[in-house]
Amino acid sequence: AQSVAQPEDQVNVAEGNPLTVKCTYSVSGNPYLFWYVQYPNRGLQFLLKYITGDNLVKGSYGFEAEFNKSQTSFHLKKPSALVSDSALYFCAVRSYGQNFVFGPGTRLSVLP
Amino acid sequence: NAGVTQTPKFQVLKTGQSMTLQCAQDMNHEYMSWYRQDPGMGLRLIHYSVGAGITDQGEVPNGYNVSRSTTEDFPLRLLSAAPSQTSVYFCASSYSRGDAFFGQGTRLTVV
């Protein structure tokens, strides 16, 4: 069975500092990994994905994520956080032809 | 290209009433899904479809019904609304290994 864990309910970071939002997963077969962001009263927006290839994936708004197969992790990172990055972040996993499984979400607060 | 369109955006129902949440996509995606989002629980899969005429249950299917008569449309029916169904509902569509596109959500309150 597929599962996703986001060990932190909340991450606080000062504006301009680097940020990391953690994600670990469990899946049979090759994983397809995704990060989504949700702003208040909005749907989920795609940030980036790992399907195959380079372990470091770059996405929208300066975000990137690193796929680590041995640690079954896919942490989201950004070198310099902005106040506007404050939102709810979801990690998700799927195998080919399977449904998405989402983590519980991590609320990121970037403090000015 | 509208993406995924969900209607209505807001709805208040009385216990026992029924209603249909509409979802349409114009990207020719074979996969469509319905999720509910509750605080601290992420998104939980209600029902999904891998193509027209094919539907299956997700993690929390009880009290909901779906059909997929066309590739574009995937309505979600609440058969007899209960307060436990108060939630935010999202429809999503995707290809078999691509990223999912989400609708804007329906905020449902059952009183």
C-alpha cells in the first residue's frame, strides 16, 4: 500500500532564510512524487514532480525537491523564503496507473 | 482551456437532503477523482474513475455515489446528507502518471 508522511504539522521560518518541508513515502514499484501548494480558500496547485532522472527537481516559484531513494524521502526546499510562500503544502505519491496518496499537509509560515 | 471546473463553490444542506456536485474537465484525462479535505487529515479519496464507464471506491466512499458516462464529466452524489459530510470537496483529473489538476473546491455544510 502507498503512504505518505509529513512529519511536521507546522514549519516556521524567517523571510530570507532557507526552508525545508519534509516528506517520506512508501510505495511498491517506482514512485512518482509530487508537491502541491494550497493557498486559503483555493484548490491545490502543482509545484513540482519527480518521475525519473535527476534526483534534484526544480519547480515553480523557486522551489526544488530532492528525491532520495535510500531514505524514501522527497523534501521540498527553497533557498530564500518569502512571506508569500506561507501556505499549506502537500506531498503526494502515486505509482503508474494508481491513485494519488496525499500526506496530511504541512503549514508553512514565513515570518517577516 | 478551462482545466477542471467544479460547481457549486458553496452549498448548505439540511440533514437527509441529497445533492450532486458537478465536475468537468476539458483535458481529455482518463483519470478523475473526488477527494474530501478535513483539517489535519489531508485529502482523502472518495471515489475515482480510470475512464468512461469505470468507477471504483476510494478510502471513504460511504454515503457517496459517482458515475462516469463521458470522459469529461464526473459528478459526485450525496445520497442522504449527514453532518459528518461537512467538508471541502475537490475534484481532480490526470493522465496515468502525470500530475493532477484540481478544481477550486466545493465547501459543503450539512446542518
